[in-house]
Amino acid sequence: MRQREAGRQPASGYENGAGRLWRLARWLPAALFVLGVALELSTPREVTISAPFAAAPLAAAAFLSLWSTVLTGVLSSSATLLFAIFHDNGSLIESEARSLTSVTVSVVAVGVNYVLLRSGSRLASARGVAEAVQLAVLPTPPSHVDDLTLATRYRAAQAEARVGGDFYAAEETSHGVRLLLGDVRGKGTGAVAAVVLLVGVFREAAEQEETLSAVAARLDRALQREGRRQTGSAQLEGFSTAVLVEIPNSSGPGSGSGQDTGRDGGQDGGQDGGEQDDGKVLRIVNRGHPPPILLYQGRTALLEPTMPALPLGMSELGKWPEHVDEVAFPRGAQLLLYTDGLSEARDADGVFYEPAERLDHSYFTHPEELLETVLIDVAAHTGGQAVDDMALLAVAHHTGPQP
């Protein structure tokens, strides 16, 4: 197991430039209105300034609620009319034209605001349905298994509210706790069918198969059988990246050396004596998926596979021995599994989100806290505009007994 440590501390807090700009933009309508009043009062009566009053309702349409937009339109139209009657020296026809223009722009702004709010509501509803469907096909993992605590999260993308292929599963077996997290190619009903297949096969194989590599082989064969039933390009494009993890019992069937492991000599992920506390280790099979992140004593390490492998469903392209990496999992450590919706999230400048670097020098008492921090941080990084679904699974090896 190649472990690459992250090297920088995340920025303090979760404020970012996009959030601050949005809050400032909400004051733009009021600023335009005040500017219009100031210009009218500070210029000669022969000079009429109506542009700020016309712009204020349009700015409100983009950044404020419907009623705030209506109020801005009423105030701007009233101000234009009052200045035309009591202040300006222009002709009556010119004053009426300016007032009519202001009222027309205000009505248009209210309509634009309504359409924007309705579109946002529909998108939010579609995203909610996508998340509900996805969660319905994913099993609820156990929250506590001995001295391990698990937590999961699923978030649908804002950009495309269709059901995606991200999935996770966790099973308590006689071999220990076995975890699966992956991402099926594509979206829609085809992706959901593949997710249901993989999760179902995993739950059965996790209990039946002696080794983690055998579980991965079962998943691979199941996806290939399903692919042969498809027609056209779907027959060649049905695959899924995935990472499988086994945390053997401290003593029992899963704690022996029956696995084909690839332990790096002398590597313990920075945990001195980690394997001596109670023998907890992580066994990992990575099939083309982003590497898990190990967090321990304020440091993070990417658990990259020693031997890269193709995604599930593509083994017909080549044969190789299934390689199982092994790393210590001492008390106080946490493991984070995630899909590429997290690691490929970008900010406005196109910079990728680096979860290992962002979490370095951070401490979490519970995996729920870890996942909530990640979701808040990636939302701050992207400005809330995620373009891909995101599945997260975290497991913690606690230092004391859990309820």
C-alpha cells in the first residue's frame, strides 16, 4: 500500500469569495436606489437621472425574494414619479415617459424573479427526488460494530438532477466488517439497475466469501453477466469503479493471513505500534477508484493501491492476480471513502478539491462530524455548484467502548 501524506492545512473556516460576493450583491438594489436619490438631489433640475431607479428592480429580481422585488419596483417607480412632479424641470411628456419606463421595468423584474424562483424550486424538487431514489436502493449500514462507528452521506448534483450511479454498502460478517463504495458509469434507470445488482451481490458475497479478493471477483462476474444481457454500446460500457475494505475481527476467522495481501514492509501509515493495540488492520481492494483517506493524529494519508487494477466489469480485457493491500488501523484513526464527485469538484477557477489536503491537521471525534465538515467545505470550495453526485462513507476506530 503506497501512502502519500497530504501537506497543507486547510484554510480556517468555510467562508469563500463567492459567498461574500453573494451577500454583498443582495445590497445592490438598495445601493442603486440610494444612488438615484443622491444624483437627483445633487444635480441641476434640468438634469434627470432615472437609470439607477430602473436598474434597482432588475437587480432585486436576481438576488432577492418576490416580495422584495415588488417592494423595490414600487419604491423605484414612486421615486421616479415624485421627482418628475416636484423636482425636475422637464416637460410633462418626458416625465410621463420616464415614469412609464420605470413601471414597465419593475413589472418585468417581478416576472423575471418569479420565473427564477420557480425554476430553482423545480430543480430543488428534482434533486430531492434523485436523492430519495438513490437512498431507497442503498442499504442503511450499521452505525456501530464493536469499537467501530460508521456514517454515510449521499448528495445529488445541482447541475443535473438525475439519479446517479454512486453507491455504498457495509456488512457485518463473520470475517469482520466489509465495506463497498463505488460509482457506476452513467445515470438514470440503467445506473440504478447496476447499483441494485452490485449492492445485492455484495451483501451476499460479503458473508459467503472467505477473502476480499473473492468478493471483488463475484462483483466483477455479476457485472459482466449483466453486460452480456445488454445490447449495443451498453454491452461494452457497463463498468463500475469501486473500493472494497475489510476490517477483520481482532480475533476470529478474518484475522488470519488467508488473504493475498500486499503489506509494505515497515509501513504503518504513521501510526507507531498501531497493530499492537488490538490487531485492527484495513484490507483494501481498489478497482480503479479514488484512493481512500486515512486520518490519524491530525495527519492524512492517501491509501493508493500498490498494484492498479481495472474497474469492475472490465476483467475480460486482461487477467491479473487480485491484490489486497493492508495497512494498520489503530484506535483513534478514521477512514474516508468517497466518489469522484468529491475529488473532482472544482472552484470558479477550475481548481480541483483535494480532500486529503483540506483535512490535514484536522481532528474529528466522530465520523458524522467528519462527513459534515467535508460537505460544508466542498460546498464552500465550489460555491454550492456541484456538477456530479457524491457518496461518502466514513468509519472510525474508537478509543473507548461505544453505546
